[in-house]
Amino acid sequence: MKSCDNNRFCISKKLLIINYALLIIFSSCSVSHQLSKSADKILLQDSVISTGHIGISIYEPSTNKYWYNYNATKYFIPASNTKLFTCYAGMKYLGDSLVGLKYIEDGNQILIKGAADPTFLHPDFKKQPVYDFLKANSNIFYWDKLLDDRNHFSAWGKGWAWDDYQEEFMAERSEFPIYGNCVRFYLQDDSISVTPHIFYKTGLNEVKNFIRNNQYSIPHISISDIKVFRLFQSNKYYTSISYGNNFQSQNIPFTEKLDSGKHIPIFIQLLRDTLKSVLDFSVLIGNGHGFSVKSIHSQPTDSLLRPMMHRSDNFFAEQTLLMVSNEYLGYMNDEAIIDTLLKTDFKDVPQKPKWVDGSGLSRYNLFSPEDFVYILNKMKNEFGLKRLQVILPTGGEGTLKNYYLKDSGFIYAKTGSLSNNNSLSGYLITKKNKLLIFSILLNNFQGDDAVVKNAIQQFIEAIREKY
């Protein structure tokens, strides 16, 4: 009788376990089914989204379960979602503060080498330790081969659109960035001023005389009806009338491409001009062997990564990847550091991506939704969600400033936009306090980008409300 009771107890216990397991399975299936219906109604049947291709992945890290996948293993052009992989590399390998300059001391000479730091004399960063160091010393020389001469990268990444060369979002990559590698034109006293001033050309203010001479024949023309342009592969700038432009200021990248007759890189010219007390600034050639290489640190690392992710700063992203290469490999090579990271830190990425730049400007980049779930989960586990909530924008901030306003503080995500492509990947905290990681990638749709963003917002907000 006792044995029978034990058997009944064992059978009941097994049934309870089986029922519990079935409940979990059915519950999981139910969630997946509900999300599938929601995705179909809000996203897949949308008149704009349906013209292109979409991939979706929603994952719950606490249970290690995917709630919903749709084309989640397929490859998509991710645009600026690529910055998530760059951001991870920066968080892991750049330490607490950026190396702003490397140098060696040779007698009474200080020989300096660029470290790819984009914050040097950038208007966003008021404190400038590298500038203070250079200003306080004399006999500054640029040592062209302070370290191994293995730096290899182009001013633009593979697959970048060349005709965006004068857009601020496509500033050129360089070993020694200065002023954000951009020239700023702005109105001052009814004329155009230029910073740095060595780019000033007298022809820029000819528009003032043109307006004065034609104000009667063209009565509504004003100084704000202009736009500044740069000649391709040149640092020559000119103005043109652009009615209704409302010109106040304009940033245009300068180029390292040398103008005819000049043999000194533009950043050397800018350093000479900025460090006016240093008269003997020149390029030296040598190997740097036998010297102790020292570093000057510039800014807290996260003070760079936060604007990189909040405003999706391409220049900061590209220079971050070069800085990671410099610290990890000892030289700047974007292809080499990407290959190294894919073989080490990212060796277990679900679908091996085609990764070609730090910013996502290139249409050659190919990642899957599961790849972004992977990197976001990896970042959370290694660096903590609290740090990421500072680096990534939430509703009403950065590139999300017009979206997720009622969910501010519950969504932290990275946007991605190229013409006919849109992406959003990040973290979502639901009403039931569940943490989800999601990635939505859209390619090749025809229609209004705002319609796509609104549909994605509706889908994400529905998940937050229901779960």
C-alpha cells in the first residue's frame, strides 16, 4: 500500500512537471503567435514597408528565448546600426579615457604622433589636454614614423557615396583629426566668417557685394540666401545664391588631398597655425626605435561614445574604430581591426557579417537581425545596462527626439537610416518589467521614411503595453 502511494505520488509529480512544461511551451507559442499577428498587421502589411524587405528579432535574455523571429537570419544593410559593433569595440579597448597623442622625448625635442582622437579642438569638447601640452612645449616636431609604419586606411570607407563629400556627416578619416576635420562658415556682421581662418578666401564675401549691387533688381535677396560649396578633392570654397536657404552656419569637411604646389599635410598646416608660439614645426622621418613612447589622454571615453550614438556621428565612429586598431594592433588599419575582432570577440556571432566600416555609411555592410540581438546582449552582459542607458538615446533624445516620447526611459536604441533603408535595434522594458532585446531591419522600400519609423514605433509600443 505504501509503495502504491509512492507510485501515485511519483506519477502525480511527473504529470505536474509535464503540465508545467507544456504550459511554458504553449505560453511561448502563444506569445510568438501574438507577435506574429501584430507584426503582420502593423509592419508586414504596411503599404510602404511591403515594397521592401524586413527582418525582425525579439529576444528575452533572462530566459535565453527568442519571442519572435522573421527573416532574422537573413542579411540586411544596417546603416548606422553598424555603430553598435564599433561601440562595443570602443567600450572594451579604449579604457576609461582616450589616448589623444603619442610622443617621445629626444633631448630637447618632443616628437609627436597622432592617435586618431577626433576630439582635438573639436567644438564639442571645451577642455583640451593635448592642446595644453603642445602649447606648453617648444621644439615640437611631427615624427612621421614614430611607430611601425603600418597605418593603412583611406579618407573614405569602401562603399561610401562620393557625391556626399561636402556633407558634414562624411568628414574624412585621418591619423591626426583637428577641428572635427570640418571648416565652419557662419554669418558675422552681415558677412561670412570662417573657422579655422586659414581656409578663408576673399571670394567668399563677394556675395555681399553681389547682394548690395542687385538688391533693387532682386528686392527679396539677402545674405541668408547663400550656400557654401567646396570643389571636389580641393580645399577651395565658394558661395552661390540659394533662395530661401536661411543660411546661419554650415560645416563642410576639408580634405587631406593636397592643393597644387603644397607638400605639407593639411593637419600639419592647421597645427602650425593653431600653435603660433611653435615656429619650428615640421615633418621628420625616422623609425622611433629605442625611445619610450608616452601618451597624453584627452577625454573620458564615454563622452565620445555618447554623442556618437545619440546623434549617430559617423566621424566619431570611424575614428573610434581607428583608435581601437591603434590600441589593439599598434597601428591604424580598419580592415585589419575588423578582421581581428570578427575572429576574436565576435567569433560566435550568429551570422558572420560583412563588416566594412565603423559608421555604417557603406552599403557594403551586411548584418542580420540576430547579429544585433547578439551584440546588444553581449554589451549588456559585459558592460551593464546602466552604462548603456547613458550611451544610447531613449525616447525624446538624439535620433529618437521625435519618437517614443511616452516611453522615455523604457527604450534605449540605435537608429539607422540610408535612403530606402531604415533600422532600429535596442533594449525595451515592458509594462510587466520584462527586458527585451530587439532588432528591426528594413531595406529597399519605396516611400516616406517617416511612415516606416511610425510603424516601427507602433509595433514596439504595442509590445511594451501588452507584455
